[in-house]
Amino acid sequence: MRRLGTVVSAMALLVAVGLTQAQDKEVTLKGTITCAKCELKKDNECATVILVKEDGKELVYYFDQEAHKKYHGEICTGGKDGVVAGTVIKEKDKLVIKVSKLSFK
């Protein structure tokens, strides 16, 4: 019985490590960088987001707090097409990208 517990614990650890590594993978998103409040009417406060079309759906990725502060002034009153690279995590019901690189088209 003790061995079974050890095996189950080891498997759980491997799954957790695998999920963490999958979340650390850098992705590149192409879409419209805009304000979730002013343009999309999705929030009560300004938030910098990138709106991406994938498989016929529109997905909204929120910028991390540091990137929001850095880039929000350029897009609050009107969105711009752009490309964002970074790592994506899920926080509650939102997709959040930790931006490592951004370029406007």
C-alpha cells in the first residue's frame, strides 16, 4: 500500500511539472491591441488587451500589469493592430499574457 502511495505521488508531481512547463512556453499573438473598457466594454476599468481570432472565435488576452502601464496610453482611445509575444497564464476566468515583446503594425 505504501508503494502505491509513492507511485501516485510521483505521478502527480510529474503532471504538475509538465503543466508548469507548458505554461512557461512563449507564444506569439496577432490581433488588435485595445482597451477592454473603452473599446470593448468588457470591464469597469481600463485594461490593455489583445483581441485574437482563433478557430472562428474571438479570444481576449489581458496584458500583465507592467505591460498594461507601459502600453496603455497608445491604445486607450483607439485600438491598433499588433503582435505580442509572451507567456500566457489563466487567472480566474481571464487569459493573461506576460508581455516580452510588442510591435504595432
